[in-house]
Amino acid sequence: MAKTDGSSYFRRSHFFWIATVTLSMGYYTWTVFWPEAVPYDRLGPLGSLTKYLVDNHYPLVHYGWWLAWAVHFVEALVAMKICR
């Protein structure tokens, strides 16, 4: 049974997930706004996929970036509302 003070319900995220999301969103931002500066050939399969998407589907990549940030923003607002 859960404690009433909530100490066992709310837990801090693991550092792995914090770092993964931060680096992923940073890479995504880099490829959307500065695609000519990304060293695609040094990133292996990820670089090849990113190069293909940027070259052939840039509007989808650009709108996807805005959607990803909008989802994170709404997620933060919902979390703030729930945790009050």
C-alpha cells in the first residue's frame, strides 16, 4: 500500500533517460537548424538516416521538431497540474 506522504509514489528519473532525451533533442535541433554542419559520414547508420531525411523529407523533419517540443511542453504543463 502506498504511503500517504507520496514519497514512494514520485521518483526522480534515471540519469540515463535525462541524458538520452537531452542529447537526442540537441541532435534533432542541430539537424533541423544547421544541417550543413552535421558530420553525417562520421555518425554511421544514424548519420546516413539523418542525411536521407534531411535531404528528402526536410519539411517533415522541421514540423516534427516543432511537434516534439510542443509535446514536451504540454507534458510539462500536465505534470505541473497533476503534482499540485
